[in-house]
Amino acid sequence: MITGPELHPAATKVIQDRGYEAIYVPPYTPPETLIAMVSEHDPSGILVRMGQITEEVISACSSLKVLSKHGVGVDNIDLNAASKRGIPVINAVGANAKSVAEHGITLMLMAIKQSLRLDASVREGKWIKPQFSGTEVSGKTLGLVGFGTIARHMGKIAQGLEMNVLAYDPFVTDEAFAELGITRRKEIESILKDADVVSLHCPLTKETSQLINEERINLMKHGAIIVNTARGGLIDEVALEKALLDGRIGAAGLDTFAVEPPPLDHPFFTLPNIVVSPHVGGVTDEAAARVGVDAVLGIIQILEGEGVAPVRIVNSKALGEQPKLSA
């Protein structure tokens, strides 16, 4: 079962070639409707795209053996419920990293270069060149909060723009930072104080929820820029709105929101110093092929007892060991 739009043809071909049937569920199907659908079809595996996989959804699938995320973040899956059932939750780590990193750089550049303001002024017949003063990217400092695959790709691109790159991640080895020539900071506060641009690359957990709150925003440079291609819940949106209005934060580039889709009257939409997109950083044809194939193969490998790379099993600690589901 696939919760969302049709997969890339490359992924669909894998399903067909391996003799499996795909049942599609509309994007963001409400949990109560999803419960009814999984009860009817009783899938062996669910490829999770858009919508919430709650404990009730998991309980309604008597044959469920694996949950595979079409992407990396699994905050829309009840990990505890899956782990209690002995069901591995896997993701497609790294498959969309280049696309998301490129999108993050795009949001950063649009925010720094005031692209939306300049575009709008020309379209409105205003030639603001005499009054305009821009900002150069070269020599600025990018701070990465989280140093996974996406952050590393973004850091490499930023280095090509002659930016200084700092990163914080307590779970990554010193060697990973040294390999890319990126300066490691031991505390997130150090990143916030020194970076001209702060880019978020964390999973959304209880510990990281509203990681960027009013207190931490006040640590940042006056006029700094925030970029978020990870999860909207990492930011206290009320605090960010206030900081954007009073100039404490110069601009923001956001691909994610605390609630998706966001309401039409979301206050961010009235602010001129914010660039937004509908969580599409990883939605490229190239990434869709890689992610789709990885997500599908992960389900098949688990179901057929072939095993998957341990790094892909998000709830491996809770399960105790890599699951053996060949029976």
C-alpha cells in the first residue's frame, strides 16, 4: 500500500517485476479513512508518503511486516507502535540528499538576494535600483544544525560559493567533519551566535521540537537568515514571525511547516522577507527515482528475508536486532 501519489516509473517497474501489487491511497488521507482501507486490504508493507501512520492504523493491519518511508523523516509514523509489533520502519536515507541540498541553497540565495522583492518591484513598474543595496554571499558563514547526508551536500555547495561552513551534530564522528573541511562546533548555541545563515537538518523528535525558539533566535546575529528544509516543527513559528517582523531575523527560506498543508491565512504568507515552498525539496525526477526504488526494494527485501542495510532501520534499537522476517 502506498499513501500518496503514484510512484516514479522506475519504482513501479520494480513492484511489477517482483510480482507485487500496489494499492494507492490518496495523499493526506485522514487516519479514520486510512484505518478502513488498511483493514480492507490488509497490506504486508506500507510505503509511507503523505499522511499519518498512527497506532490505530498499524493495529488494523494484521499482516503488516514493514513500513518504508518514501524519504528520510519518519515523524508521521508511530515508531513506538511499530516497534511493539516488531515491525521495522525503514527509510531511504541519502536518496534525495542532493535535491534537498540544492533546494536549501536556492532558498538561502533567494533570501539573501531579496529575489522576491526585486521580482515584484519590476513587475509593479518600480525601478528601485537607485535605492537598492544587496548582500554578497562570498565570505558569509553558513551554520548547519545537523550533519547528515543533506547537510553535507549543502555544505559542499556552500564551500563552492566561498562561504565559511560550521556544523553541529553530536552523533557524527570528527572524521566526517574533517573529510569535508567543515568546522565542527560542540554546541548549537555556538552555531547560532556565529552564523549569518542557519540551516536546519534535524529529525523532528521530542527533543528537537521547536528547537529554534525565541530564546535561541535571540542568540543569532541581528539580520541573520534561517533556512529549513527538514521539518516545520523544528521552529517555533510564532517566535519566528515576531523576529521577522521586528528585523531580528532578516529573512527566512522555508520548505516545511509545523502543519502541512498550512492554513491559507498562515501569517508567514503576508511577510515580504520570507520565501516559502510546499515541502518539495526532494521532489525532483532524479530523487523520485532513487527514493522510490529504495523504498520499494526495502519492503521487498524485508518481506523476502533478504535484509536491508542496518543504517536504514530507524527503530533498530527498539527492535533489538535487524528483523528476520523470512517466515
